[in-house]
Amino acid sequence: MIAVIALAIGVAAGIFIEPSVPLGLQPYLPIAVVAALDAVFGGVRAKLDGIFDDKQFVVSFVSNVLVAGLIVYLGDKLGVGGQLSTGVVVVLGVRIFGNVAAIRRHLFRA
Amino acid sequence: MSSPRRDDLLGELFRNPLDPGYAAAAARRGDASPPKSGRWLTAAAMLAIGFLLAVAYHQVVAAAPGTTKARADLVADVQARQRTADDLQRRAAELRTQVDQARDDAVGDADSAARLKALAAGTGTSKVTGDGASVRVVDAPPQVDPVTGRAAAENLGLVTDRDLQDIANGLWQAGAEAVAVNGQRLTATGTIRAAGGVILVDFRPVTSPYEVTAIGPPGLADSFGSSGTAKRFKRYIEEYRMQFSVKKRTNLTLAAAAEPPLRYARTPSPTPSGGPTR
């Protein structure tokens, strides 16, 4: 419950503060969002499975975002930014889909 | 199907998308309830995630190409002005009927009123109804290269202003008494011209499909259909894949053309003698 309220507060803060993203950080934003979504759906699924762990969730979120950012940064420096980003999106996308399917099975039994 | 291999990274990802850390942590924890302090950590992470989502959304909205925005603005502007123009046109039609009514009342003399009406119908400054014909011409679709799927740069089957002029003249020749192109009534001073690839009828743009409607004698469609102009267009159907058809129509209503504006001439102020002034 606290988590959902915190999410709502975060969204509200983002909407009202309207922070401008520095130009250098802009390429990382989409990847960071995908990584965050992966952590969130993983957490929700773990909660439904009854094995949610706060520390695991926070660590997975932070490390997801950091690793995704690092990969994009490396890709940029190596000149293969697009391909590496695609790899990140594919892997995280597959995990998001799998977790959402599990959540769906939990909620609708289908 | 081959048996799953241990080093099949994507397969492993598909089978088991959940971070194995959760299961490991649960196993480590055993039956003990989770520590409460972690809740606030999770809340902080969720706060950060929500903030991230909102920022990303803002970013996407802000990065929406300026051209798209400008285009949307222009479209809205055009639509608003079109609505205004439609309103004005409706008002003009209303006023025109009022003027006609007032003129009929003022003339009083039934003969002159009828003559005036006939003249107005003939010159195109009043609405007319009747049976007649409609001629439809449509631009040929662009030639598409079957290999590359790209449209050819030049399309020879486009309807030109000259084509519409010929059709209108052919209809007049076949005895039409009133002609309109896409609803634009033609008058003695009406023009069909092209500017920048757009056909203008009385300086108003018309686009394909072009529909030239005319009111005339019963055999109008047939006599136009057998005229040289129609024959030429029928040839265009085969050569350029242009579309062309002549149809007999009943109960056509052609709108009035705009009154030609007088730029230099003025109606004289009423003089007592009524004679020419020096």
C-alpha cells in the first residue's frame, strides 16, 4: 500500500515540478524507464507469489537502471549505441512480458 | 523440439522471467516475517520510479517535433476558418433570398420580376434547379513501380485546368444553361485556371474528383457524351487510366455564383432628373 502511494506521489511530483532533463542524460531516459518497469513488474509478481523482498526489489531496481545506463553509455562510446540499446530493450521486454503473464495468471487465473 | 539446454540464455529468460534473487531471499528468510525497515526503502524506490515515469512522459511530450505541433495548429486554424466561411456562406444565402424577396416586392410589376429572375438564373447569380447531367473526372492513380513500390515522379493522367475548361465548354455547347464545377457555379466572368498545381475555379481551389454538373435540355448527357470532348476523355481512360463518366441526373440544384464585385464602377447617387450627369 505504501508502495502504491509512494508511486502516486512520485508521479505527481514529476508532473508538478516539471524538471528539465540535462541534454547529456536524455538518451538514458527511455532505457531507465524500461529498466524501472522491469523492476516494478518483477516486484509485483514476487508479491503475488508471496516471496516479495524489499531489499531484493530496491537492489534490482537500482542495479537495473545503472546497468542499463552503463550499457547505453558503452554503446555510445563504441559507436554501437543503437544495437546495445536494442539488446537491453529485448531482454527487459521479454522479462516484463513474462512477469506480466504471471501476474495475469495470478489475478485472473487464466 | 529439442530438450532445453542450460546455456540457452533467451530460453531461460522466457521460462523464468522472475529475478531468482526473490526466491533465494525467500529461502534464506525461511518462515520469519520480513523486516519492517525495508518497507521505506521500497517506498523510496517507488517514489523514484514514479518520478522517472513522469519525467520521461514530459520529455516525450516536449520532444514531440515542433513541426507536428505547428501542423496541428494549422489544421485547427483551417478548420475554424472553414467553419466561419460556411457560416458566412449560409448567411449570404439567407441575405440573398431576402434581397430577392425585397426586389420582387419593390418591382411590383410581375412581368419585370419574372424577367429579372430569368436573367439572374441565366447569368448565374441565383440558385437554379432542374434536370441535367453530371460529368465526373478523376486523376489517374500514380504509376507505381512494381519492383521498388515507389510512385513514378510524373503522372500524365492528372486532370488539368484545360480539361475542365473543355468539359465546361462542351456542356455549354450541348445546350447547358447552368454549369458548376465541384459546386462552384460558372458565370460569364468565371474562370478555370491552374496555379501551383491546383485548379482554381473563380479563384477557389477544387480537387480531384472533379464533378462538373450542368442543367440543360433532356438529351444533355447523351449529346455531351457523343461530343468530341467526351470521346477524347474516353481515350484518356485507356491511355492514362484517368476516370471519366457522364451521367444523366435529375433534380440538380446549382448554387448561385458570387456577385461579381465592382471595383471601379459605382451606382450613381439618385439625381432628381435621373438623366446622365456631366
